[in-house]
Amino acid sequence: MAERQIRVRFAPSPTGYLHVGGARTALFNWLLARRRGGVFVLRIEDTDRERSSEVMTRAILDGMEWLGLSWDEGPFHQADGVERHRRDALRLLEAGHAYRCFCTPAELESKRARAAGAQEAYRYDRNCLLRVSPEEAERRAAAGQPFALRCHVPEGVSAWEDVVHGRIEFANAEIEDFIVLRSDGTPVYNLAVVSDDLDMRITHVLRGDDHISNTPKQILLYRALGQEPPVFGHVPMILGPDGKRLSKRHGATAIGEYREQGLLPWALVNFLALLGWSPGTDEEIFDVPELIARFSLEGINKKSAIFDSQKLIWLNGQHLTRASAERLEPLVTERLVAAGIANADALRTRRAWVHGLIDLLKVRARNLDDIVRQARPYLAEAIDYEQEAVQKHWKHPAQVRQRLAALRQRYAGLERWDEQTLEAELRAVADELGTAAGKLIHPLRVSLTGMAVSPGIFEVLVTMGRELALRRLDAALAALERREREAPSSPDTVVPGAPPAA
RNA sequence: GCCCCCAUCGUCUAGUGGCCCAGGACAUCUGGUUCUCAGCCAGAAAACCGGGGUUCGAUUCCCCGUGGGGGUACCA
């Protein structure tokens, strides 16, 4: 029972970075291959030498690798197949499915302009098929007159059963005799694609909606070459928030930008998979292996989708919360080092502690930079106090300093340094001071982290460790003293319990 | 202009003739919980583009509009 192994491909043209639309197409192909035990081929369509570049090719490969979309064959370069493309074009000519066209681009352009002026649809008038005999064409070619090769489109309809749209058909009368080989001997896209897909024995072509109108032409070419076309599936496009085609002005569209922003590759994969595909249930958070297990062609939507970056950010936060510290460690470490907050060796020597820190911070982070930002107080010696935090919780420097000094003294004398002890002690101090625990907790948070938000204060204390915590407290006390001097008139004279001045 | 594709809350979507006066998620807004934030819990507001058919019955099927998108190259 030789059920043919599925072979799919992703064929980006290196004229730009890997963008979300391309990445999603690549993902669907990859998912299908992985799901069905097939082969995923990567082919760079660099036939357009003018606009293609090595740099972009590299960027696309990097993006694929980062997303984890590994290819089984390739990367192949379409430009390497030019000889074969040409041979296929010649086969078409010999078989009578193509003919030589001696019309010059300038002539064609003027005909097109005339048609446009008359509000008419322009289609090639078959001048060289109808008014140039095969013999004459032969002669002119031999004489060296340049010619392009055009596919002779037969009458009838070209249709196919699209795996996402169902049956789609085009009347061949709508399709002009398109050029397959330029007068300089280079192949045109549609021919090159068909030739390559045939050569690579591609069984399923999953690509963007924008290729629908190329499909009938390609089917014509398959047939003209005596081959059966593959299965086609046209996935909907991804649009910007305004419903227009996604472009730079919509913000980040290149995959690399999301990497820089500290997104998790598997979160982006999850998000992209859900854009245009649905598992048919209410579940939304999937790891890559689950995606492979669940993916199916039937779940692909017909409607184009708008890229909602807010949901992407939320999803990333979900994956961050669920990911193990083990898995996050290399990603976080890299950024911590890049930010100059810690050095790699130091982090390596206390991995268990680092893991604890990551587990502590990942819950309230939505991207890796959130973790890095929050991690600073635990790793660096000095911290900055955020303006807002200071204004809110260090409003009355003298009073705060007095309270924190009391706390510091008690903490310094502690035998144990665990959450229970630390909390009990703080509450005791608050009691003795005749104030609410919060009046101690918030200023303490500012003292330790410089921020108004952090994990539970006692967890912070424990993770930070006694020495560093006490040093921070000392630094805070000094800072508070400076503040008192700078603002001597600030209301330290406030009666305890009185509402703070606005 | 012509051809093609598409059409459920602001957004992503479930729904395949009755279970739907339409379910989930993001975002928004309430309230609760904790030392802050995140979270979590409870709740609110929010959609079947319009018109014709078909049918006992249409979000679901058909047609026509409308709207959006794509294509219309010796680009890919």
C-alpha cells in the first residue's frame, strides 16, 4: 500500500525579512509535514537577482531556525535550476504548448496603455501565434531575433479542489498566453515554480491566498508538461489592525523584531498557528508538540485574519508562566549578560538560585525583558529608585526612615531568614510602631527593589539574601536621609495616623 | 474595468438546518482576594453585513447586492 509520503515546501523570496505572514505559511507546511511524517523542503526563490540578497536569505534562515521550523531538505536556490527551467520551457515549445513571441516590451506596453485608455481588459492578442507562422518564427529565431516563450492557453476551464476553499475554477478565456521564458532566456516565476515543484516531487502546495490567481496558470503548465498537479491549499492572509495588508507602518512585522522584544519562539508559533487555524475547541495554549498532534488541513480558516499583537503579548505571558525555569534559563541569561546586569560565569555557578529567581519573576512578566528588568535588584549591587515608587511610598522621608531603621535592626538580628520568620518579624515591628504592616511593606519594597511592584516582599527578601537585603536597606536609609535634607519642610511633623498631605 | 477569494462580538474564533434570543479567548468595564503588581474568582457590555429565496424551521443551503482582500507584468 504505497501511500505516498507527503512532501511540502516553503519557498520565500529573499527580498525582505521573514515576516509574520511568511512565517505562518512556513509553519502550516511544517506542521503538516511533521504531522503526517512527511518531508519539509526549503527553497529560496531568488530568481529575481535584482531584489534578492544574501543578507535576506540569511535572515530568513535565522528566523526559521529561531522558530524551530527545521527543514529536511534544502535550502535549495531556485536560481540553481535555471537550466532545468529552460529545458522545461523548450519542452513546452516542442510539444506545441508554447510559442515564440517576438513582440517587444515596448509594443506590448503601448497596447496595454491603449486598452486601459479604452477601459478595456487587456489580454495578449496572440499576435505571434496568429500572424507569425511556425516557419517564419523558426526563421526569425535562427536569424537571431530575440523572442520570449509564451504558454499557449487552451480553451476550457482550469479548476482544482482547494483544500481550504473547496472547488475553485477559472475560465481559461480569462487567462492570457503568459510568458514562461523571457527573451533573455530566464524563466518567469510560474514556470520556475512548477518546474521546481515537479523536480522536488512536491505533493502539497500550501501558500498564501495571494497566489490563487497563479494557480490556474500553474495547473496549465503541469498538464502541458504531462504531469499531474499537486494538491493546492490557499491559506488566508494576515492583515494589519486597519484591515490592510500588513506592512512596516503596522509596527513589528519581521520575525526578528519579536525575538528582540523578548518573545518566546514557541509562543509566537502558538499565536501564528491560531491565526487562520483552529483546533475546533476552546483550547488556545499549545506547545509545539501539541500543535503537531492537533494540526489538520480541515481546521484552516478561509477568512483573512487581523494581527492582534495584544493577544500575542498575553499568550507570551501565558507561556512564560508555564515554562520551566530550566527552559527559560538560557534565554534569560543571555539577556541578563547583554544588559550588563550579570556575567555568565557568576550565573552558571549558582544555577539553582537563578532558577528560583526565574520562577519568582516569570509569573508577572509578559516578555523576557520584563524578567530582566525585574531581576536587576537581585543581581546588581546598586539600584535606581523609580520616581513614582518614591513619590508614593517614601512620601515622608523622616517617618519612613525611622520605621525602616527599626525594621533593619530587627532583621539584622534574626537567626533565621525565611519567609515565615521575616513576615512575623515585620508584623511585630509594625505593631510596636503602631502602624499597619503595609506602611512597612511598601517602603521596604521600594528600598529593596527601587520599584513599586515586585513579587511578595518576603519572597523578595529570601531570594535576595540577607546580606544584600541589609545593604539595600542601608543604602535606602542613606537615600532617605538625603531626601529629608533636600526637602526639610516636608511634613515629617505629621502626627502618626493623620492623613498624609496631598 | 475584468477575474478570483472572503464575510459571527473591537480582535482571534466555535458553530456545519432545530441543542444558539449564538459559546470561548484577547482587549474593555465592575466587584472580590493578597503587602504591590501579575494572577485567580465572580460579573457586565459586545456579533450572525443587507435583501430575496429554499425549508415546518435558517448563523448554517442558494441567488443578488454591499463591504473587505487578492490578482490582472518579459515581479515573485
